[in-house]
Amino acid sequence: MKEKILKMLKESSPAYISGEEMAGKLQTSRTSVWKNIKLLQKSGYSVQGSSRRGYRLVETPDLLYPAEISEGLLTEIVAKSPEVIHHFMQVDSTNNCLKLLAEEGAPEGTVVVAEEQTAGKGRLGRSWSSPRGKGIVFSVLLRPPKPLEEISIFTLLTAVAVTRAVRKKLPGIDAGIKWPNDILVKGRKICGILTELKAEADRLHYLVVGIGLNFNHTSDDFPTELKKSATSIFLENDGRHTDRKETTREILREMDSMYREYLTMGAEGILEQWKDLNITLGRKITIKSLRESFAGSALDVDKYGALIVAGPGGERKRFVTGEITTQEFKTRDRDKSPSKL
Ligand code: BTN
């Protein structure tokens, strides 16, 4: 009922719509309309009431409610309806929350989005700082009918989707992908992606792809140790406002279209796009994996998304996971230390 009333208010905005008209369309009482208007106001919607003219939507809150995100979204798998988008003001981690839903049988494309995470998770056991309303943090459930060895492609695919969305929203922004899936702007990290999965033998049950895009952060919003190495859309847009809801929609649209492309046409196109947007290949890097630290030139990514590195003697090594450091990502003078994001 609340969602239907919101839809009517939006459709008639900026004009008023009478309580009687809404009650008639919904076959309910004017009191019930009034109660739902109160609920909308409690959720942050600014709705003006006039005894003669009815109700008018003045402002929507800057919150990533399902009704807001799904407006004009038109996706086919990812977040395809408001019913599969779950919004929380606060969760420990959207990945954790979505894994619980996945275990209960949530459909592919289900999204968990939060305004704040109290225990946001990063790669390699790190944490991901997620203060309220500052970032765009959400997780997407995928159930691809694909073999386990292809899982890295989903992370690359997501990095491409976010980079494209960011570039579309802010055409001047020079966002690039550091292998495997960090998104950097002028050497500073603006987005991280954490993919978790459930699999059995070689059968993939589901993937939870978690995205954390630094959005409204000022430098004070980052923990001290990240102040030099992190950035946000707000900072890169010279302190100008960017629409958080529209950016979220754009990421979901890109993810949906790339995921469908992958399902129908395979990884080739995804890898091409990743290579186009990457800032890793051709650079001298040091990669730390669980087993070793290896210095060399980043040559290529193979069809599974693994990084191929050539050592000083020309020997080639393949890395499925690991963390890269390089001086060269840094383009700002004051950053002399190796990037470790
Ligand atoms: C990284 O270390 O770069 C990955 C960061 C991933 C953070 C996102 S925020 C939404 C989702 N939920 C989590 O707990 N982590 C991911």
C-alpha cells in the first residue's frame, strides 16, 4: 500500500493528489491513505498535506530504498523488481546478509543494499569502512550455470560494470581497474569488490558479489590509514553533488547487461572490455600471493581472468589471486610510497 501511494504521489508530482482519489484507486479508506502518508514521512519522504488539495511529494530522501532504485531500472536479471531488493539502514555486511538469503533460496539477481555496515568485509581478510550514507554498498546474488574455474570472470565483469557506470555519471573522471578488481582514480582507490561463493566439488551453488563504492566521503570520513590512498566520487567531482540513487541504478544496469552478455556470449567480450579499462597490464609490479612475492611485468590476463606476469629472466607465472603493488599507479606527487590499497 505504501509503495502504491508513493507511486501515485510521484506520478502527480509536483501537483497535489487528493486523499479521496488515492483511496478510490486503491479501494481503501482515506484514513488508511493518511496512515501510509505518515509512514512515508517517517521513512524520510517530504509529503505536504493540504486539507483542500490533498497531498504533494516535495522531496525524496537520499536513501537507496527498493522503490527508488528500481524506478526506470529496466533490468532483466540483476535487481529486476523491487521485491528482490532488500534495503537496510544498518547491517554487519551486505555479503553476509545476502548469503543468508541465498541459503533460504533467494532468486538470482537478489540485491542487499545498506546505508551503513558495521562489519563490512574487504579482500584478504581486511575490513571495509562503511559510514552511514557515505558509500554505495550492496551485494548481488548470482547463480550462473558455469564451472568453478570461471568464477574470476564475475569479479572482472563487475569491475568493468562499475567503472563504466562511474565514467558515465562523471565523464571527466579517469577511473581504471587495478587487477583484479580495484577501481582507482589517479592512483587512489574509489571502489572495491569482494566475491564470495558457495560451491561443492566443481559445482557452483551461488556467488555473492559485494561492491563498495566510496561516494559522499570527504577525506575525514576515511580511516587515517586510508586517507592518502582512498578517494570518493564527491572528492573527484570537486565537492559537487552526484546522485547516489542514479549511480546505483547505472551500476545495476551495467552489471545486468554484462552478466547477460557473459551468459550468452562467453568471457571474450568481458575480457576485452576489462583490458580496455585496466591500468595494470604493461606495468612493472610486485604481486604477493599466499605462497610468494614475485616482481615482474604484468603481461596479460588469460581466459579465466588470471594475471600473467613475466619475471626478470622472462619466466612467466600465472596468478589467480594476489595483491599488486607498484609505484606507477601513483600519479600524485605527494604519494611517494608504494600503493597498497
Ligand atoms: C576490497 O577489499 O577491495 C573489497 C571491498 C568490498 C566491500 C563491499 S561493501 C559491500 C559488500 N559487503 C561487504 O562486507 N563487503 C563488500
